[in-house]
Amino acid sequence: MHDGELVNEQAYEEARRDEWIWRRARTLGLSRRRFLALLAAGAGAAVANVAPVGRLAQHRRAQAAPTDLLVKPTPAEYFYDFGSNKEMRWEVMATRGYLVPNELFFVRDHTRTPRLDAATWRLRVEGSGVAQEREFTYDEILGMPSVSVVRFVECAGNGRSFFETLYGKRAQGGQWHLGAIGVAEWTGVPLREVLMRAGLKRTARDVMPEGVDDLKVRRPMPIGKALADDTLLVYAMNGQTLPPDHGFPVRVLVPGWIGVANTKWVGRIQVAEEALYSAWNTDSYVLIGPDYKPTAQSKGPVLTNQYVKSAFELPWEGQVPAGRRLLRGRSWSGFGRIAKVEVSLDRGITWVPARQREPNIPQAWVRWDLDWDARPGPYSLRARATDDQGHTQPAGVPFNEQGYLYWAVVNHPITVR
Amino acid sequence: MRRAPCSVVPASGGPRCYGSVGAAVAVLAAAAGMVLTAGSVLPPAAATASLRLAAREFVFAPKDAAAPPGEVTFVVKNEGAIEHNFVLEDRSKKKLAEIAVIEPGQVLEVRSTLQPGTYVIYCSLPGHRDAGMAGTLTVR
């Protein structure tokens, strides 16, 4: 067949019919039974190829009931349990697509998930940076022009446990491995739409969304970031109504920034002509340690962007059967898209490039793989990514007390049997 | 659960960890010789006093406590469902003692030698103090 016949349905049908007649003529003399046996052999081979390694038992849904802290079930085969925080097990993504399904998406709650009623929920926009205070209902938000973007949301402390691995000293906070990240399609209204409706002043400088959770979690961002095309007030996640644990009825999406900036359950947005501060950018979510200096307002440099990280779609300290396989993983950067991924199977002595698989969406992630003839023994797998801004994962990062931004290469222990 | 049941290594003057309240009470009773509750009668100044506090969303109980001058051992149990911590400051906001992290269910202790006066106890995790996790300690 010609290329054109493979993409045009009518041309394809005609070519296929011609081919069939030709083959029928060729097979005269073969019995029908023999002909069907040949077909079955082909189909059988295709079926035999579908045998992913290390696949999670998809039908073995846990019976774990949701606790009072969260709403959605968080079974142990999907998540590591940190109380109100749940880390995604990376091996569950080995049989999934580009997006992390809502039921597998990690959860970071500073307190418990508030149970909110969209009918009574309001979003208030106020402060010196807007001409008039405005209040919006859920239906008013849904009625505004919306966009959908694919981006990651990642906890600032993702990878925190590796500070202890590297320094023998535990950083404060949940001891995540690399599963405090997820990529989803987020649908919502650009934040600037509500800011404009409240009469955003040209002198506005900082914008601080605030949650209606018990702690009123809030963190400011500069006006430039607030006006970006993909900074959104999100009401849908992966094509579904935003789930309670992920911010229902409305959350903020601040692409590329640390997770806490993506305020869940937003109820108020302060817009100011002066710089804004909160405990979440002065006491916490700042870098505190011997290599970092306090600033006038904060205990250390304030976090904004996530850096570059990589993870294998394998169980942590797990086992895989010996033999030829695709070794797969994903890499991401808060600065843009991934340009290069290298993998080492021999504890960092040699590095081989991994094949990147489309799509490669900026501030989301890219999937990658390489062929691996896995021989029995213990392994310490390493992946090292470089983004299109030139950031390459380093061998180590300086210690900070609250354990943020561990973007160094991680040694992933795995045993081949 | 990957959370370590006791993540703080005992160190001189630093936080110590017990597996349960029962264990904490037993150790305290043996080591401290006395267990004070808020506002109890003051023992001789030279003795080591213990003060038990419960941390939960978003209060310390008792909210207002009292202790004698001298070394005080703060035994803090996280009775809540999320992470908390413990900070003791004097009136000039100088930090005198701290337990950086107390996981739910954990009991940790920290010691400080205090002069008569008024002190502030709070949880320094973002938002927790504003939500109500603060109290006073009167030493007299």
C-alpha cells in the first residue's frame, strides 16, 4: 500500500479489497480451515505480546475506607500513607497513560479536606490592587471563558526522604520518595478574568489566594504570574468535577511552581499594591540551612519554581523478573520541557540516553524508556534529566531543614530475580 | 505506613521519644519523681518538674500552664490527626526549646531551665498558631 492509502479511509478500503481478492486467488487450493488457522495464529501472536512486566493487579482494589481526613479512598496498593498526605506509588503508572487518574493522584493537605457546598461557596476578590471588591458564585465562575491545560502539580517537598539518604540527617516533614507529583488536565478560568472583573489596577503588585480550610492556607505570587495564560481557577480535573481532596469547588493552578502555591478550596483572593507575605513564604516553603541566608522578611530564600526530577515507573525497593524489558520512567521541570534524559544501570559509571515518548508538555512531564536486558542481581538505577533551559539534575543538593527541592539524581534500588 | 514510629533520636537536652503515652507516663514517673498538672502546688525549686501537654487541631491542652522555676521537662503528645510541633519562647520572642516535628500519636519531650516569668507555647507550623495552637506558661 501507499502512504496515502493508509490514512485515507476510502482509499484504504479500496486497496484492502483489491489485496483481499489477490490473496484469495493465491490461496485457492488452501482449505478454509487452514486459512482460518493462519488468521488465528496471527491474532494469537498479537495477544501474546501484551504482557507488561511488574503490572499491578488492577482488579485488586483495596477495601481501605476513607478516613475523616480525606474524602477519596486511598488504598495501600496505590498510595503510601502519611496521614492526611498520600504519596502515589510510582509502579501504578507503569500501566497508565500520560495523565495521572484522579483516584491515583497524590494528596497533600495541610489539615483535613473541607467538605464544601458549591451552592454556598463564594470567591471574594479584594484589596488595594483592585478598584472594587467583587464576589463570585460557583455558577458565575463556570460561566466564564475557560481553558484546559496539562500541567504537573508537585509538593515542594517531593523527594524529601533523600536528604536523609544523602546526609544521614532527616529533614522536617513527610518523608516522600518521588510520588508527591501528578500530571492532570486542568480546566478552569484564567485567574486574570476575575481580577479584571474586580477592576485590577495597573499598580497591583502581589496576588494572594487563600483557602477556606481550617488554616486558611495562603501564599502570594507576583502580578505577572497571576496574569499568565495558564494560571487558572480550576473547577475540573481530567474531565471530571474537581474532587474534594484536590480543591473542590475551585482551586488555583500556578504552573511550574511548588504545590502550595496551587491553593486548594480557594475562597478569597487578596490583590495588593504592596508586597504580601504569609507564613507559607516566610516561615515555611523557604530554604533554611547552612548554605542559605535569611532575607529581611523570610527565614531563607523563598521557593517558587520546581526544578528538574526523574522517576522510574517501578516499585521502590521492589523486584522484577529477569529478562528483556522496557525500563520506563518520567522526567519533568518547572521551567519548561525536558530536553534530554540519561539512565545509568551501573551506579553512575556509564550513562545511556533514554528514548523520549510524545507528548513532551512544558511544566508537565515526558515519558521515556530504554531497552534493558535485566540480569539477576541488585541494582541502583539512576535517571538524569536536562530541561530546555539547561538545568541538569546534579549529584547532590545542599541540605535544608524543611527538605524542599531535592532535585538531585536519585538511586532507585531494585532487585532482578 | 512508612512513617517511623519514633523519628527523633534521644539527645541531651533535645527531644526524646516514647512509643506511647503509657510508656511516657511510666518513664516520667520513675525519672522525674513527680508529674505536675497545670496549676498544681509548687515543689522545691531545685527539683525537675514535668509538664504534660496534648497537641491537637488546633489547640494545646492545657492552654495555660504553670511550673516551678528550674528545669522543666515538657512532655508533648500529638493527639491530633496531622503533624504538629512545640515551641517555647520567652516574652522577648527568644526561642528556649523546640520539638521540630511531632507525628500523630507520638510523645516527645524537651527540657528547659526557666526563671520565674511568663512564657509562650505554640506550634510553629504555618497557620497553626493563628488557628489557636498557642498557650502561656507561668513560672513562679
